[in-house]
Amino acid sequence: MKKIRIGIVGAGNIAQSAHLPAYRTLQDRAEIVAIADLNRPRAQDAADKFGIPAAFGSVEEMLANSALDMVDICVWNGSHAPVAIAAAQAGKAILCEKPMADCLEHALQMEREVKKAGVPFMMAMVSRFGGEQQLLHDMIEAGELGDIYYAKTAYIRRRGTPLGWFTDTKKSGGGPVIDIGVHCIDRTWYLMGKPKPVRVSASVSRRIGNYQTKGVSRWIALDRDVTAFDTEDSAAAIIHFENGASMLVEASWAINAKPDAYTQICGTKAGATLDPLVIYGENEQGYLTDNQPTVAKYNGFEAELAHLIDCLQTGKPPLAPIEDGITVQRMLQGIYDSASLGREVCLD
């Protein structure tokens, strides 16, 4: 089976700290043949560091001068759409980092071009690929938790606003909702069985801003010269689904609260939480039980990329198709729209 030839677009932190190291575990099945970045010297530095044969200053230049099967999109959110559209029009398979785009309109443009071109597409929703998540997903699919009717999830940083393009809505599309909230929303929605979202009520806060708190670390984008700081600090939302289920969501980069990250699923037969996975149920004698299965730990990025390469080589559908990216984007957009309007909104 021939190797999948991959071009990376974006030589920033997510590419160099996550995607490129993960590809090293797949060298018998995939090879990185090119990398592109608007900052061409950065692309060349990454090429030298990871042994990539060619470096370019744009996706167009890379597509015109490289023999590729797939494009891996690791640029800021506002550039996901133009890069994905260029790749689709060139007939390449696509892996797109979360979120799908900076707004729903651009995500829908991506979907139209991808489907028109008929190319494979997968969202890089890494939080679906942990061992605990997959075991719990299989248990839910087998009916062991019954009907899922409620869930709550959060990604709360007390202080942890990233530096760089993340705080510029023209590049990011938003703050913690679209950056880290997307992880817990997608993971929880996936475990709930991907019901159709119909209504959202949300609020966002911009009260802490560019804090100067000492002794805290931050994710740092390689482009650190961005001066805009117009995103939210935190948000809370409730999402209602067509099947009557609901999901409570919290996300923050900066809030005066205990840091936390969790997902809780409630079904008619049993419930569960993650990190660690615990199943809350009853035994045959009618007593409450808390069971903690032993689950192997593995790198989510490695599992995610291995899954996609397998899909491209075998023709199997990916775990996170473009339709899922659109639905998650609708929920993200609904949160921002509800907060802006000050009322519940319906999702078309």
C-alpha cells in the first residue's frame, strides 16, 4: 500500500508541537513532502527540523509544485476556509484543525467546495480519539447507559489566555468558546450520539481582559506581534437538541474560579464521567455502583492521524466528517449569536 503524501499548511505551534511529531510514528504509511507558511523562513526552519523536502510561502505555491495526496491545515481559524478551498479545488484530501472555520458562513463555503470536488475531508477533533472516549462511546452505542438525555462539560482555565492571534477575532473568530470550548462541546456531543442541536441560550464575559497575573503559563502562538485583544474571557451556554436532550457548557481563558475540565454524560440506565472514566450505575442487587475501567493511555494526535491515514488507504469514512464540523460550528455560532442578542436563538 503506497504512502500518503502530505503537505502541511501552517508551521506554527500546533503543527510543530503536535502534528509533525505524531506523523513520525506513521513513517511506514505516510510522508510529509512539503510545508507552507506565509512566513517562509519559518516554513524552512520547520522543514529543516523535521526533515521535510520542500518549504513554500503559500498554499498555492505548495499545491503547484508538490505531488500531494492530502493537505493538513494548521493555520489560524480565519484562514481555514481559503486554504481548504484551495486544497479541495486541487483535488486533495483534507485534514482541518478545529474549529472548522472562524464563522458559520465560511464553514459552509468550505463544505460546498469540498463536496463539489468530492475529496475526503476530516476534522481534527482530537478529543474524540482518547482510549476512555472510545470505550465510553462503544458502551453508549451498545445501550449500556440507556437513553442519553443530559450532559454537562467544561474547559475552565483560571488564567490561561493564549498569546498571539488567538485574541484577535479577525483571525480567530472568538475566544475560549471557539478555541477550547470546541473540544468539550464536540467530545460531549459525539458521546451523546450526535443529536441535532435546535436552540442555544448563552452569555459571554469580557471582564478580565489582558491580565498581568504573575506565575501563570500561556500557550504562545509563534506570531506574537498581534496587538488586538477583543475576545471574550469566558462563556456559559445551554444547548437543546431535537431529541429533548440538553448540554450545559462552560469555557474560559480567564475567570476567578477553580480550574477544571470535565465531561459528564447522564443516561436512563447509567451515567459516566471522563478523566478518569467512571461509570455510575446499579448492580443486580439494586445497589449503586461506581466502576472505573482500566483503559490504556495513548497519544490522541497519533491516534487521530493514524485513523485518517487508514481511511485514505482503505476508503473507510472518517470518524469526524465535514458534516460534524458544520454542526459543531452551528453550535459555536449559536453561542455567540445568543450572547450578542441577549436571548435564546434557534439554529437552522
